[in-house]
Amino acid sequence: MFFFQPRGYIVYSYEYFLGLCEKGPRSTFDCAKFRKVRTALLKEGIVRPREILEPEPACWNDFLLVHDVAYMEELKDPQTLGKILFLDYVSPFDTDIIEFFMWVTGGTILSLKTAYEKQVPVFNLGGGFHHAKPGKGEGFCPINDVAIGIRKFRQAHGDKRILVVDLDYHQGNGTALIFEIDNTCFTYSLHRDTWDNVESDTNLDMELPDHCDDLTYLNALRSTLPQVMDAFRPELVVYVAGGDPHINDTLGTFDLTDDAMMERDLFVMAQAKERKCPVAVLAGGGYGQKSWKLYYRFIKCVMRGKCNV
Ligand SMILES: [Zn+2]
């Protein structure tokens, strides 16, 4: 009997598109970005409908695995949320904004679980809100789905060693602080500015300069990530694959080309594969109308199986 073995999975819900986008966030983030990725993947036959998994929304108790009770109470007010997200106007009845974060966090939870249990790459078409701390949201991140996903994963799978590889243009400061004294979670981040200094044995934070070019960026990655993986021996990698280091990004100031972005992504996947470690990928940032294409190309390459990953 023939059993179909997917090369990986996509995690997506139509709910990702609702809620937030209608409120007009004041940034150059393309709200249709992940819908475009999903549509293109299906249209070109890169993924089949059964390779797209629909998450359940996360609940308040999931959020409380990471965030303080008092802060969660504040977030029940849509206007507090609106301030973190720089929204122009939010009515006290806009509960669909927090629901957006519940769905995307549900997607992150499902991505980690599926990657580990099926031992294949899983791509959440969203997620990576890495700035949020237990009692404070910042930088468009009211909640930290990366950390919630990890804590939820541990309820089912125990204290597996988890490596967060955060290659978003911005520092994964919230995640690093949350796991600062947890030696079963190592956070690795290459970024422009350090938002918070985290001095611990469980993180590596590296700053790169404005207009960082392909070679500088890839050398920084190649000269550090393999050693981190060898020393830490992760059992699951959570990769925040932000598109904002790209030269055309409307927010970031690095100069990475299309080729370097792909090389970066495939290097992370190859390092994990070499060590037989599954990877859950979260989208992270990426701004401008063409940003969706970076994530789309990365997924296409992995799902087609022609990238040696
Ligand atoms: Zn970013």
C-alpha cells in the first residue's frame, strides 16, 4: 500500500488575515503577505491542500504560560493592544485584534508539535512575535508566540533542548529574556540593534552594521551557528526566518540579496538536518509589498526537495 509522505507542512488559517489587517496598522507590513504565500504555493502545486494544517486558536491559559496575569488583564482592553500595534483607531469592542494573536500563536504551537512528531520541516505562515516580554509588549509584539509555543510543547514532550535561531533583522530580545535562566532553551540572534542586553550561558546575540552585505552576514552565521548546535545539541530548532534583512525591505537597513537570503535559510535547515533535528519555521518580520516572495521561495525550495535540505 502506498503512503504519501509529505516533505513538510504549512500551517495557516484564514483567521490570520482577519482582525488585525482591517484596522490598518501604521507600518509598511503587507497584510495580505501570508495569504499570497499560501495562494502561490497552492497555485503552483508546491503544496497540496492536505499539506496545509489548520490550527486551533491558543487560549488565555496558553498566554499565561509566559505572560503575567496583570499584563494579560491589560491586554483584554483592545485600546492597550492598539497602542502596542500603533493602530490609528481602536474601539473598546475590537476583540478581534487579540483573536488574531490567538490564531497565530495556535499556529506556532501546532508547528512545533508537528515538526517534532513528524520529523519534517513545518512552516507557520505567520508568527515570530519575539519582542514581547512576560509583562510588556513592544515593537508590534503584544505576546511572544515563540516562547508560548515552546512552553506548550514542553507540556507534552518534557524539557527537550530547544534552539531558537532568530535571523529577523531585529533582536529576539523578548525570547532571550524569557529563557535567560533556562538551560534547556538556547536563543541565537543576528540583528542590527540590541534591544536588551542578555548576559547568560543560554544565548548568543550578535550585532551587525547598517548596510551589512551578503558576505559579512553569511560569514557571521557560518562561523557561529554550527558551534552553537554542536555544543547545545538541540532536539528541536525554532527558526524565526524574518525577511527584513533583505536589501529592499522597507524597514531594515541590511543589504542582503535574494541569493544570500536563500543561502541563509538553507544553511539553517542543512545544519539542523545534518544533526537529525526537526525545524519549525516562523515567518518573523519582513516589510514591503514584495516581502512575501522571500518566504514563498524558501518554502518552495524545501517542499520541492531540490535544495539538498
Ligand atoms: Zn524584524
